[in-house]
Amino acid sequence: MKTWSETNMKVQSIIIAGLSLIRLLLSLFALWLTLGWKVRKTRRAFEKQLIRQGMAKKDAKKLSAQYSKMKNEIINSLKGSLVRNI
Amino acid sequence: MSEEKEKRKEKEEKEDVEELREVLGVVSKEVPALIKSIIASVFSEEAGRDMGKAAAAFYKELKDAGMPEETAVKMTENYISVFTSLGDILKGVGKKGKVIISTKEGEEIGKEISEEVSRKIKEKLAEKRREEEEEDEE
């Protein structure tokens, strides 16, 4: 028969693990939310440099689309590893 | 005696819980910070500007050398894609040492290769036939 202390410890451990997981997921969610904004800023700075050297705006936008592609790849790989590990 | 044992056990369990609390606290703090710093090194205004400068210099050199606009843009795109293949590297890391090319991608590449090979063979055969016909006519 398990003692009250043993049960208490287990409950405490589960609560700690749950809280840490929630904290981790919230931080990742905040990261995901700010990522889109960061990508937009990066793309704009990148395009500006290309346009300054005489590249057409359309071509500069096409080249900077690589950043969005990379963002999607990173998010997908993070999602994949999270799903695999949880 | 048994009371003492129980107390020791309880103390050990308390220490375990404390340790778990510390470990999970560090993990939940450090993992997002690590990901954040990796992302910031690629997706930031400064990183975009630096990469843009490098790509623009590359493009300008090509243009100055007399390269047509379309080719220069295409080559600059290839130049950037080397840098942006970071996503592929991350994918590979996530797969724990497995082959980076996925089965679907592998199949697509294989299909492309076989199509290209059969096209080349057909071209060569047609060329050979033409040569033989020309020889016969002579």
C-alpha cells in the first residue's frame, strides 16, 4: 500500500512536468507568432539591397521568397520533431 | 529502524522532485532561448541586409561582366539557395542521422533522372539513324 507521502510526491512531479510543458509550449507559440513579423522585416531589408543595385522589384521579391520558404521548412521540422517526441 | 528507513526514503523522494523541478525549469527556459537565438541569427533585419548586400554584389558583378538579366537573376537565386538550404539541414538533424532525402523526394529525383536518361537515349538513337540514312543515300 502506497503511503500518503509517495502519492503526494507523484502528484507533485506530474504537476511540475505539466507546468514545464505548458511553459515550453507557450514560449514556442510566442516564437511562432513573432517569426512571421521577423521574416517580413528580413525580406524587406534583403529586397532593399538588391533594388539598390539595380535589380527589378519583381525579381527581388522572387528572390526574397526563399526566406518564407525557409521559415516554413523550419516550422515544419520543429512541428515534426515535437509530434515525434511528445 | 524502519521509521528511519522511511524517513530516508521520503527525503530521497523529496530530493528527486526538487531535481525534476530544476531540470524541467532549465529545459523549459533554455530550449526556447536556443531556438530563438538560432532564428534571430537568420531572420533579423541585420542578417537580411548582410545577405542582401552579398547577393546584390554578386548580381552586380554578373551584370557588369555582361551577363543577361535573366541569367544573372537565376544565378543569384542559386547563390542564395545555398544559404537558405539551412531548412534542409535542420530537417536532417530532426531525423536523427537518417538520409536527408525523403522517400518522396527520392522517387521524384529518380523519376527525373530516368526521364532525362530515356530522352538522351532517344536523341542519340535518332541521331544515329539519321547518320545511317545519310550514309545509305550516299
